[in-house]
Amino acid sequence: MDRIEELLRRYPALAPAAGDIRRAGEALCRCVLAGGKVLTCGNGGSAADAEHVVGELMKEFLRRRPIGEEARQRLTAADPSPADLVAGLQGAIPAICLNSQTSLLTALCNDGDPAMMFAQQVYGYGRAGDVLLAFSTSGNSANVANALRVARAVGCTGILIAGGTGGRCAGLAEVAVLLPETETYKVQELTLPLYHCLCAMAEDAVFG
């Protein structure tokens, strides 16, 4: 049973979004296999989800992630006794949560337009082949919409996870996974198992 089949077995309410979930997973796997990074963003509870994703990608999630031989050789060349580093480091999938950059966010909001708080970071961090994983329970968050607009311009693949119709953001994302709920907490209840599935797919692709 693959990751998406397992997800749908446990959360059958997600079945209507199955095709887009698979498209999102495939886009994420393409990105990380090509050496790209994942940018995440959201507001409120969605900000917590965006941070959670980074926690699963940057360290071991469901699989052991011993560092590769090339990294071992670099550590040995730089440090005559790297055993503790070799044992302690884990393989990572590069990921940055845009709503976690406190000083930058407050500067952007204080000095400019708060609706550009994520867009500016996508412009600065984003490169062709990266993924922007954007969360918005309504799909109408202006700062998330602007981030998706910039992502498209710089060549990042925009993946939206939202409830209902996906609001204004749905048409701005390359892949919009629309959850069959509109009430905020119910959207959030389906969001967590969905991104756990996506993180597991990425981890399988890189470390499987």
C-alpha cells in the first residue's frame, strides 16, 4: 500500500482530493530529488502547520537518515575525529518556514506592506525547481496569495492546501489540494494527516 492509499484508508473524507494529493506529492518528490528546497507559509493555525512540515523534512521522520559517504568524507577532511558528528547528524531535506522569520517579518510589516511578508521571502529565497507549500484554510489570505504569485514568477511550484473552493489562492497554485470542509478547525483536522503523507513521500523518495 503506498502512502496515499494508506492516507485515504485512514481518512476517507480526503478521497475527492486524491488526484491532487498525488500531484502534490509527485511535485514535492521531483523538487527534493533534484536538490531543491521547500518553502512553507501560513497564518495562525496554518503557520503552525507550515512550521510542522519543516520539522518533519529537516530531520528523521519515519525513516532512519544516516548521512551519505560524501558527507562523511567531508567531515573527516575537516575534523580529525568526526565520529560524534557522523553519529549525530541526520540526512535533511532543505526546508524554510517563512512565517518563522520573526525579525524579518516584523521589519517587513513595520516598513512596508504586511501583505508582502511572504512574497518578499519567496523572491529572496526561491529558485526555479523549488516548491512553495502554502497553507490557508479559506484560501483567501492576501499574503499567501502574493507568495504564490511570486513563486510562479520565479519558477517555484506552488502547492496550496486549503478548504472548500480554495478561494482566491486556488487559481494561483500549480497544484491546489482542496479539503472537503470549510469550517476552520475541520479543515485543520484534515490538513495534518495530509502533509504528514506528503512528508513521508518526500522522505521515501530521498532516503528510501
